[in-house]
Amino acid sequence: MIVKGEQIRALREERGYTLQDLAKRANLSLSYLSEIERGSKKPSLRSIDRVAAALNVAKTTIVEGEVTDNGLLLGDKIRLLRKGKEISLQELAQRSGISLSYLSEIERGAVYPALGTMRRIAEGLSVPATVLIRHGDSAVGRRLKALRDESGLTQANLASLAGVTAGLIGQIEQGKVQPSLKTLEKLASVMGVSPCYFIMEQSSVDQMLNLMSPELREMLMHPNVQSVLSLICNLDEKELQFVLNFVQLFKKSRLN
């Protein structure tokens, strides 16, 4: 896929937009849009969508070749994890020691941070840095296949429920394709899990699940249980201790 920077500039000038006007309409940084027009920056699919929408043209007008899904971007991962932990953009910026505007640009895919910055963001999210830095692995595919098998769904069944093609499901499970945020959210919704499930480090969780009986695993997949687990994931240490104390108290009361 080749982005036609000269075409974007021509369409912008034809509409009487300055570079700053279009950057604001597309919700992109001025410098990033300038690099796209000059052909020195290859934008993400999401950025192409924004530019096309701001110019009120089809994506095919400003690109040559097949428009393919770029997969889950770094900014998508950060936003998913941040929202899953109910951390505001400002709070994560403070935890990571970076500016709010810079973090916002990272999430929007307008800039790609240095390795040290990614590590600080990972620390702010309380996740291993490999969750953000890792590229092209098949963890998403393995977890998707495991969930699909547990649910008794074929690739065709899952594809139909999620509104995607069976071929895409197969490629994701084989690790040949990394799904976009939109696709990941569709799959997570069908499987009854948070999108974070697919990108978090879960070796310890996988080991624990392997020790569980099929009946217990089935119970954990129930939508009501998943809702409770989602709430627990967002508790801080004191809140979690309160819940554990309450559970112990409840169990004791049942024994008496």
C-alpha cells in the first residue's frame, strides 16, 4: 500500500484547507501530517481513515494498492490496557513521567516512542514491557483458539458471530495476521472476555487454568462470573483485600 501524499496535498488545497486545518480535522499532529504529504512517513490505517474522512473522500482516493489491516498498534494496546485498568490519560502520563500531549499522540498513533519511553509506560500500567514491545507473536492466536475450542465453536461459527471471515480467524490463530483493535473487540465481545485478555502476559494464568477441572473452567466462562472478574481486575490492593476478607467472613458464616 502506497499513500499518495501529493494527492492529499492537492485535495487539501482544492478545499482551501491549510496544513493546520486538515491536521485539526483529522485529529493528527501538524508535523505528522506534513510528513505524510511529503511521503517521508507511512501512516497507519487508522490515520488514513482520518485523513480520508477529513477530506470527505474514499480511502482508495489517497492510497495505491490494497488497503490492508495493520493489526493492533502500540497506541491501541496502551489505550486498551489503560481503560481496562480504569486509568485516565492524565494519570498514566504522570505515572510514566511523560507529557499528557505526548502520551495522547502515542495512543493516536501519531508518534512512535523510544524504547525507554515504552518501558516507562509499561511501568505506569503495571504490566511487563514485553506486552507493549513484543511484535508479531502468536499469543493472540493461541488464546483465541483456546477460547474457541472451549466454547465449542468452529472457525466459521466464530467468524459469523463476529462479522469477519473464517479465513481471517484461521490466519489469526496461526499467527500469520495480527488483528486490528476493531477486530479484537469484536472477537472479545463474542467470546465474553475483555480485549486485554488477548494481549496480557498470561503464562501463570494459563498454568492455573490447566490445573482446573473442566467444570470449574466452564463456570469461569459464565458471563456473570466474567463480569465479576472484570470488576476485580480494576481493584487496588486495599480494595482487593477488603473483598477477600468479605469472602472469608461469608464462608465462615456458612460453616457456623
